[in-house]
Amino acid sequence: ARVRMLRLFSWYDLEVLICGNPVIDIEILRRHTRYSGLHQNHPVTKFLWQALESYNMEARQMFLRFVWGRNRLPAEESDWGTTQFTLNSLNASDDALPIAHTCFFSLDLPNYSSYEVLRDKVLFAIFNCQAIDVDFNPSSSSLNAWVDE
């Protein structure tokens, strides 16, 4: 009986229901964003939204993977629950890359001097800084007590 119900859906409908929407609507992400040390009218915030709008779908998916560890938004508004993307101010120069915290769905964003600098730094980060838990170093001194030599 349950299998017959699956026939009511196209493959695309099932994919969206199970995995989320593959189309990243930046306006939806913006509606589910809170700001810490920034505000929606801050220049660097405006630069970020402009950059995300300019990215193709692959880059938008990579951005989500960078900040959240997944590459799709929830399928429906109601699926967001209390989840919000947090945009944090980072006191750093134009040389710094943004820092993502995937477990917290947040991004620490330097106060970049221009749209071009932000766009390039974010693109570099989302395509080249993929490691999750980079702060975990098995050879760190705090773990040496647990390692048998």
C-alpha cells in the first residue's frame, strides 16, 4: 500500500521531499538569517548577498556546504523550524578568508573593503576550504596522553 503511494510523486518531487530543494533561493536564505556584529544594511552584508546572487547554482550549493555541511535548503518554509543562518562580524583584513562553523550554520565574515574582494574571498573559501573539523589534530599535545607509543 505504501509503495503505491510513491507512484503519486514524480522522481523530482520525491527528491525535493527527501533531500530539499536543489535550487538555492538567496531570498529564502536571507529571510532565515540573523546578524551578530553586522546588520542587514551593513556594506559587507550587502556585498555578501550581492555575491551570492551573482553565483551560479553550483557555487550557491558549495556556499551552503561550506557554511552548513549540506548543499540544499529545506524543501518548505515550515521545514526550517528554528534554524537560522548566522552572519558574524570578523575583525580581520582583506587578506583573511571567511570562517564557517558548519555545526552552527554560521559564517564569520571579515569587513572586506569592496564587493570584488568579498566575492573573490568567499568563492576561494567555498571551493578550496572543504575540511570539516580542521581544528582536530590527532598529534596535538592535548591528545598525546591518550596515544600509546
